[in-house]
Amino acid sequence: MITITEISARIAGRLLLDHASVTLPAGTKAGLVGRNGAGKSTLFRIITGDLGAETGSVSIPKNARIGQVAQEAPATEQSLIEIVLSADKERAALLKEAETATDAHRIAEIQTRLVDIDAHSAEARAASILAGLGFNQEAQLRPASSFSGGWRMRVALASVLFAEPDLLLLDEPTNYLDLEGTMWLEDYVRRYPHTVIVISHDRDMLNNAVNSIVHLDQKKLTFYRGGYDQFERQKAEADELQMKAKAKNDAARKHLQSFIDRFKAKASKARQAQSRVKALERMGTVAAVIEDHVQPITFPEPERQPASPIVAIQGGAVGYEPGKPILKNITLRIDNDDRIALLGSNGNGKSTFAKFISGRLAPDGGELKVASNLKIGFFAQHQLDDLIPNETPVEHVRRLMPTEPEAKVRARVAQMGLATEKMATAAKDLSGGEKARLLMGLAAFHAPNLLILDEPTNHLDIDSRRALIEALNDYEGAVILISHDRHLIEATVDRLWLVNNGTVSSFDGDMDEYRDLIVSSGKKKDDKPQNADDPATKAEQRKLNADKRASFAPLKKKINEIESLTAKLEKQIQALDAELADPALYEKTPAKAAEKAKQRGETAAKLAAAEEQWLELSSEYEEAMAS
């Protein structure tokens, strides 16, 4: 059990935690949520002892091991598998001692303990974790120095997971993972045998991997059972009850205060007035519910949409060196209302394809046709470094609107979701989420017909991600999305493309099916598993399902036609009901009223027959598809 009691903490003079308390039972999987800057990472530092609290205490079982990803794995010549194996300090020490131990009794103790901690399966467990985070067998044997910082962060995460601490602290672990790694980690955390606290803005992670939510709000900690969706419902209900209690409290206080004000000067009522004053003091007040307002995000609408397809690729190839394509044999089209998510492990070419579509990389073969006057907006996380550090958001936007008045410039900044007080803040002093909002606004400034977003959510909290979802759903142009946030993908796109094995192709399944491919074997899609549930087998099944759907297409078409007919008949009945509800119709033209009533009866009979036929055909279709 972990008990946090009356913790208070300040950072740079700002109070982040004020006598906050919470208790987590052993084995809890808790999501720590709250606005950016609320103090979540500060709480982690207090738990680990890296930061002292002004008041209060943290109680953790004696000898409990705490693990967290403090920094990326060092760029040494050690192989990845060696780095991960060395994270289990006890195992490493026992193996080293076993090489030199001569006492038979001690040798027996060492071997017994090695069996107890399952040391002999360590390499297989380490390899499995690395595979889940995106490293194939060949990569696991390469030195850490051959990988970038982002990949070495994954190695550091793998090391912590392998060490299997009693308390696992994860601070935004999905920020340096792709969608596939995120799905794997979600499943791993859910099955983890000890206590986990994870700071995350990934809604699916908080719904599927944890069993409780700790909310840091107004400098206090509140524990909720269940995932994030349940937390939102419980929080809304609690807020509503508190608002009602406050209204009731305010009314009672107002009534008492009115009596006091009226009679405190009258001698005959002085005693009663004084008792009311004491009652008012005892009553106290109910705090108001403080709602944090999230600035909306708005993308300007395209002035004119070109005819579809806006992008057409025939046998396309692209790479960074002539004659050495990373992706080839691409034959796809993008229509002016498409919403497409690119799936595939990092390193397979998703960003390369996005640059190809946007014109940042020239074709290395095949044909790429782009609609005339097509405007493309492109956002990528690495572009955050392109912001001018000492310039404010207003100054960034003014560069694009040099002749416009200040009010219009500020209005455009507001559309990007930046609050008034942030408009005059230098870019270097903005939070990661504020920089992302500014950069997305600049990318979409000229009202593009096609918006390409490469990992837009890394610095956005849950509410800002909701604002992004609303903005994308309101936007009328086409969207290409690369994201490790499954909730964002499911809420905004309707087509999935898989970047894998050196090409890009349509993925016929949904996100649940894609998750099964990733998690079921603990491997990436391009690891080529050989069991009966592998991707190839599932692809064949999808093809069979598609063929079955095609064979029953005429039946489905008939069902759709009946649906259109019933909608039309329902509208006719609504119109007739509106006419028949007018008393003047019966007074002025009774014959017409009778005719309308007859017409209404006939239409209702047609609707009933259509609905009966729809039920019959739909049942037939469902049975056929299920067989």
C-alpha cells in the first residue's frame, strides 16, 4: 500500500500541492491525471525522494523497489539486450558471485535464489519486452550508440519493465512510442503484477490499462475507481452535486443573513439575531466548482475544394537517395473528403510518405499527380524547434499578415487556441502544448485543402486532445494523420493505410483488429509470426469476408433502398401531420382535410410494409454474413 498524507510542495515559489492525500492499495494500476503544469511530475519526484515536501509524508512498504524512466539509455557499445539484462541488479550480482563462489552452502543459496527470481528465463523475457517496444532480434544485438535518443528512451523503458519494480512510475511513456508500441505497453501495464502509477494523456491507456484514476486538481488529490471514462462520469456527477449543495448553502446563508440584517438593531430581537450569527458561522460555505476553460482549436476552412482525387499515386516510389527508395509500388488516391490514418511501426516510412504527399520529397519512380492549386498544411513535432524562440505568437502570425491591423492578428492567434495572456509570451517560454497549438495554427494558416498531422498530440493534455478532435471533425478538408493516440484516430478518421514492408496499402480491418495483430503475439506486424493467427492468415480471412460482402451486395443495396424509402415516407407523414393539425383546414376545406387524412393513412400503411420488408431482408443479410 502507498499512502500519501498531507503533502505540500512548491516549485519556483508556486504552490502545486496543498496538504494533498491519497491511498493506493497494493497492486493498483492508477492513472495520474490533471492539467499540464498541475504538479504530476513533481509528485513523482516526491514519491522517489528526489524532492522534499514542505509538509506531509509518503509511506511505502519497507524494501519496496521503485522504478521509473529517468533518462534515455546511454550511447555505449553495450548491446540493447545486455543493457536490459543489467537492469536486474540482483540477478547480475548473483551471476557474478556464482562465478567465484567456492562454499557449497553459498553456491546452493545462489542457485536457489536464481531459480526463485526466474533468472534462467531472463534473456527470453528481456527479448520479449524489447520486441514489444519495436526492436527485432537483429536490433537487440546492436550497440546502443547506433540508435537515436528516441529509440534509447525505449531501451530505458524496457530496462525498467524488465527489472519489475514493486512500484512502477511511468511519466508520459507513450510520447516516444509509436502506435504499435503504445498498444503493446497498454497490454503490458494491464497485466503487470505490481503497483503502477502512470501519468498519461492517452485516453485508451487510461481506459484499458489502469483500474483507477488519481486526479490532481486545485492542488488536491482525489481517488476514483475505474478507467478514465468512468472518472469523467463520476467527476461530473460530483460536480453537479457540489453545485446543488452550494446553491442550497448560499440560499440558507442568505436567509439567515437577511434575518440578522433586519433585526440586529432591535432590542427585542437581539438574542435571536445573535443566535443566527452563530448558526451562520457554524454553517460554513460550500466551495464553488472551478472549471478550467480549454481554449478551442479552429482550422480555417478551404475557400475552394478541388475535384477528387486531390492526390493520385500510380506505382510511386520515394526515398532520400536517388535509386534507393524506402517506399515503392504505391498505388493510392486521396479524395477531397478523406480522413486517413497511417499505421505502421516507427522506421517503416510513415513520415517519409507524409513528406512525399506534401511535396517535401520528390518521387523516385512511378507517377504522382496532385490537383492544381492544392494547398497542403503540414505539421510535425520536430518543427517545434523551428519556432523563433524570442518571438511571441502574435509576432509569428504578424509575419503572415504584415498589413493587417493588430486586432485581426490577435484574432487569428486566438483561433489557434492560445489564451490572451499567452499572446505576448516568447515562444521559448510557452509550454509544449502551447507551442504545438501555435505550430498547428501556422501550418493551417492559409486554409489548406489537405492537412497532414505527424504526431500532433505529444504535448497536448486530454482536454486539448478533445479540442483537436472537435477541430478536425469540423474541418472540411482532407486529413492525413500519424498518431500513437488510438482514441484520436478512431474519433477522426474513416480509412486506415498501413506503411509496412516497403510500401503503403489500404488496411481493411479496424483498430481493434489492428491491435489484436500487435498485442496477441507481442510482435510488430513485420516480424512475420508463423502461427495460425498471424497477419497473413487474418488478411486471407479479411479477403474472404470482403468476397462474401460482395456476393451479397445486391441484397445490401435493396436494404439501403428500403432505408431511403422509409426515411422519405416518414417525412411525408410528418408533413401531413403538420397540415392536419391546423383547425382552419377543417373549417375552410373539409373535403381537402378528408383527402389528407386518407393520404396519411395510405402513407402509414406503406411505411409499415417497408419496415416489415426491411426487418426481413436485414435478418436474412445478417444470417448470411454470420454463416
